[in-house]
Amino acid sequence: MEMDTVGLAPSTLIFIVLGLTLLAFIWGRFRYDLVALTALLASVMLGLVPAEAAFAGFGHPAVITVAAVLVLSRGFERSGVVDVIANQVLKVGERLVLQLLVLVGTVVVLSGVMNNVGALALLLPVAMRLAREHNTSPSLLLMPLAFGSLLGGLTTLIGTPPNIIISSYRGSITGENFGMFSFSPVGVAVAAAGLVFIILIGWRLTPRRNSQASTEGMFDTANYLVELKVTEDSKANGLTLPQLRDELEEAIPVLAVVRDDNRRAGYSFHGILQEGDILLLEAGPDELKLLEDKVGLSAIAEPEADRIENENATPENNAEEKPEEDTETRQPIDTEGLQLIEAVVRNDSMMNNRSVKQLRLNQQFGLHLVAVARDGSRLKQRLRDIRFQTGDVLLLQGSEKEISDSLSTLGCLPLANRELHLGKPRKLVMSVGIFVLAILAMMFDLLPAAVAMSTAALVSLLIGVLPLRDGYQAIDGPVIVLLAAMLPVGEALETSGGAEIVADALLTFGAEWPIFISLIGLFILTMLLSNVVNNAAAALLMAPIAASLAQGFKVSLDPFLMIVAVSASCAFLTPIGHQSNTLVLGPGGYRFGDYWKLGLPLSIVVLVVALPVILLVWPL
């Protein structure tokens, strides 16, 4: 379809495309990479983007740099660099303020040298373990930790995708990109101010949730564990566990099978059920009825909640109601060694919007799904009916040797029972050395950022710092597609005259005001946009507008681009604006409206600190 047949100006068409794209981002029904790809193809068909340039974004230096940084970040994890730091963090004392200082300070530093989402993912299990060891609500730690990862990403070129995008955009206009540490003066000042605010005041604005996001909190497993016996007449007699699940048409996990006082974990039991076998299952009243009706299994032990009630009864009543031989059944069910683990579903997980059956969790990954928690509470619906969402906290059972690889493949982050392991010293030194050489090559203009980072990632793979499979898994496909698709759309906003129209409107609005007021308006507009769409998309869309605004004022481009870089990473108001915010939503038991209570004052702190520093370092 040609533009002239549509009868609308190119600027009008691009506004329509971008408006619909933003609505789709906010709606959230479809993944943002699919939305971005749709916007790109629509722009091509409307003649806004040349067909031969439609997929040029996949080779754009910004996209290549982001992919390389993701690989290097995973290399840090595998080599043990971050585990060394995390092991020291766990030694912090019981004072909450000190825990916050160490956790948030650490994630700020790490986010400057690796992808900020990766830094958060590595410290999230550490924060959960700290919360449990010191009986602290995770909600007091996780939101400050997520916001700290966003602040830390501001400090260097590679800390966050918006910085890489803005650097590349500057290069396309002036012929010279921002350097590795061009963002540091402003980023360090903002991160320091944000850190001080969070430690002294901010954490008090986070909700104190009672849920511990753990087997002792949302997953109070004891209330659901039951023992069922296979009798001679049971339909289960002679079935394997997979056959039992097929009969039930339900993913009720068998945690263990007891035969002749020997217990085997459910995931490792491959034999045939026999008369006298006892199955330990995680089941509620509905599941118990299903088990009895379909396969003839009846409970031989009461759920733990009923046991507690009986134990609270008077000794006389107990003596009357319970025969002596039932004493054993009143004891808590022993779950030791069942290797239950908690994990959170990441935004890039293959589990998103899919069910247990579609994923074939048990057959393909050797995992039993025991329970799911969402928005801080356990889901009561049948496990087979649940479609997983980003931020869901899962209680899983599986082989200790294989569970780590399975979770990695599925795109889940382990929260509990994750043991920190130190990497081999040789690989640790090589990983740091490769990274330092890449930074030096960038600092002295020996290599462009994309080439330096890609070379470092390649060397890491070649010398075995990171296995090739892990390298591919480290690349966040949806983010890469989003960047590659939105880059040509962002350029269309500029070439169609749309960016100039927005800039003219801002210029007209701020004509009677100092430029400083227009910078504040640009900051707020970009910040609000970044809270409803991906921060990389916000930077891509606002960079051409910032450039047109600077041209209209006839002043330096740099302070305007820096405003966009900082404000695009200030997604503190909602859980959907940044992956870090989404990642702590489930484990922290947060609600959508919890974020702005800390996020709004933190955004104001960033605005107040960033603007003067930007104008000092990058004068008009």
C-alpha cells in the first residue's frame, strides 16, 4: 500500500502506527517483541520504512553491543566473579539498613559493568536467603534491589540498552559515539543520590508483606501433603507414575513413593506401583476426591492442618477419638530430601502463557510442578489449568543434578535452595581480563563498542569461560527483536517529520520559558513513556524528538540526549516498565500500585540531581 493511496501525510501515518504500538505495549496481551515486529512491518507496508532497510536493525551496532554484553554478563556468572561478591554479601549482619546498603550498593556496582537485569538476577536469590536467615520480609529488600539495578545501569555505556542506543544515535548524527564512561559523571551522581535516598528513607515506603515467598510462606506445603495407599483393588495398582497422571488427566505431583520403609523421590521412581505402596502427594480436597474417584486412592493420613487441630484438642478427646495405633499418622510428614526448589518465571521464559501440559515439564525437563504463587498468594486452581505469567513463583521438584539446567532452559530464576558456587580461579581471572581489555580498546578508540564487546564475547566462548549453549541462551531474544524492529520505526519518526512536529509543539509550549523548563518536560515525558513501554523502546522513540528539540533551540545536542538516556532508565512507577521490576513482582508479593510509592519520590530525586549535573558536564 502506497502513501498516496492512503491519503495521509507520512507524519500522520507514523503517529498512528506508534499510537497503536504504544497501546499494544500497555495492553500487554502480546509480547513486546511481536508488537515491535508488527509495527516494523506495518511501517514498511505504509511506505514509512524502505523495504530493503526493514531488517537493517538486526545488524545495527546497538543491537550487536547489547547481545555481546548479555553474553559477557553470563560469562561473569559462570566464571564465579559474581558469586565471590555474593558470598561476601551473605555475611552482612542483622540490621536491615546495613543489608540494604550492601545489597543495593553491590547491585549498583555490578549493573555498571554487566547487564542490569543480569546483575539483579544474580543477587535476587542472595536477597531471598538474607530475608529468610534474618526473618525479614523480602518486600523490604527486593524493590530497592530492583531500583538499584536501574540506577547502576546509568553509570556506563554497557549498563543498560538506552545508553547504548543513545550513544549510537549520537554517532549517526555527529559521527562520534559517546564513550564507555561518558555517562559516568551524571550516572554516578544520580546512582549515589538514589542509593542514599533508598537507604535512609526509600525502604520505609515499600510495603511490608507478611508473605515470605517461600515454602514457609506462600508455599505452606505441610497444609497440603497427604499420604495415599495403593490397595489391591486400586486402579493405580500396576500403573507407572506417568500412566497414573494420564488416568487422572491432572498434573498432581507425586513427591515420593514409599515401599517397605524405603522412600524414593517421585522424579526418580520409574517402576510399577504395587499393593501396599504409599504415595506422598501435594493435594487439596478437590484433588483428593479426584484421586479416590478415578484411581481408587484414599488418604491414610490427615492433612497437616487437621493434625494441628487434633493436637490442640484435649488429651481426653484425643484418647477417645484416636486409637493408639494411629499415633504415627499424627506425626508431621517428613519432607527431607525431596529437593523442592522455588523459582520465578522470567520475562523471556518459554513458560509464559503456556501450561504444564504444553511444556511437558515432567517428560521433557524432569520437573514436578507442586504449586504456583502469583501476586503474593498461592493459586488455588488446578495446576493443569494454570498458564504461567512473568513473575510467577513456582514450587518445583526435580533431580538435584539436573534441576539447574532445566530451570536455565525454561528461563526461570531459582530463588531458594540455590547454592553459591565459586568458579575456577583461572576462568575467573580470564573473564575479568577479557573484559578489561575490551574496555581499554574502547577507551583508547582502538575498536568501536560493538566490535570490542563482540570480540570479548567470542574469546570468552572460545577459551571455555562460557559454554556455547549458555552463550546462546544468554542472548535475550525478545529484547534483540524489539531493538532491531524499533530502530527503523524510530528512524521513520524522524524522516517522516513526526519528530520535528513533536519538537515544534514543545518549542511553542516552552517559548516563553527557559530551556531548563523544556529539559524538565523532556525528562518527564520520556520517564512516563518508559514506565509503560520497554525502556529501550522509549529511548528509540524519544532520541529523534530530543535531537529536533536541540536543533530548534539552536543549542548543543548532548544535554538533550543525556536527558533521554537517564529518564528512559527511570522506570520506577510500574512493574511493567522494566524487566527488573517485573522480576521481583512475584517473590516480593507486590501489587501493581506498590511501585509508585517508592518510585515517584525516587524519580523526583533523580530529576533534581540529574538536570544540574547534565548541564554542568554537558553545557548548552
